[in-house]
Amino acid sequence: MSPSRSLTPLATRALGFAIAYGVVRLGYIALFLLASREQPGLRTSVLGLAVGTSVAIGLLVTAAFLDGAAQVTLWLNRNHDRLG
């Protein structure tokens, strides 16, 4: 998709999904951080999860602006942790 084109209806849905996914996942992380206040080991793990989640959200948002093979590649990279 060229930068001068506006988002198609499908891309708008993809972007909406990516944003909603990000809000929910970051909400989970916020709750985990509250729950791990007195457990340094768990808090470290949650912070690691936050980094991975941020990368995944970034890939989803970027993929919403692409199409074809580039979009599929980003989706597969985002889901790589779930496949193995």
C-alpha cells in the first residue's frame, strides 16, 4: 500500500483489531504488575512479557498498513511464539 492511499475498509478493521488487541494485552500486563508488587521474580517476568507484547502490537499495527506477502510475513512473525 502506498503512503498516499487511504486505508481500505479491511485495513481499517485490521488497524482496529491491532489497537483493541493492544489495549487488552496492556490491560492484562497492568493487572499483572499490580499483582506482582511484592514478588520481584514475577515482576521481572511480567516486564519481559510487556516487551514481547509491545513488539507484537507494533507488528500488528504495521501489518495493518501493508498487504500481500509483507502483511503475511508480519502476521507470521507476530504469531511465531505461539507456533513453537
